[in-house]
Amino acid sequence: MVNINEFYCKGCYLCAHNCPKQIIAPSSKRNGKGYVVPFVTSPEECSNCKTCELICPEMAIVVEEGVN
Ligand code: SF4
Ligand code: SF4
């Protein structure tokens, strides 16, 4: 399961651009700083590779193993 902490997100979309499954996309929500925050479009397709967690410069993403 991919947990995105919207509070820390700065809307850079490095997570989306680097997800090998291409399952991270802009949501319809903005956080308190005005950034459009991402969401996982197809959680069942996530491979738990943690690329998004590792690449997020704000450490806003935590991938939980084994739970989609
Ligand atoms: S990489 Fe992090 S800061 Fe950038 S859009 Fe994704 S969650 Fe937000
Ligand atoms: S863990 Fe990997 S497959 Fe899942 S959303 Fe993040 S980058 Fe994409």
C-alpha cells in the first residue's frame, strides 16, 4: 500500500514520472500549500517497488509491504 502524506507534498510529480507501473496521477485535491496532490490510480497494480518512496524529495511517501 502506498501512503502519500499530502501535507508534505510539493506537487513535483517525480513519483508519478518514475513509477514503473505509471499508476500515480494528479488527484482532484490540493493541500494546504495549494499543490495538487497525487494518488495511486490502480493500487492493485502496485509492485511495492518503493521507487516513489525513494524518489520523493519531501519524504511524503511510505510504501507498506504486502498490503495493496
Ligand atoms: S514526489 Fe513527493 S512531493 Fe513530489 S508529487 Fe510525489 S508525493 Fe508530492
Ligand atoms: S511502489 Fe513502485 S509500483 Fe507502487 S506506486 Fe510506488 S513506484 Fe509505483
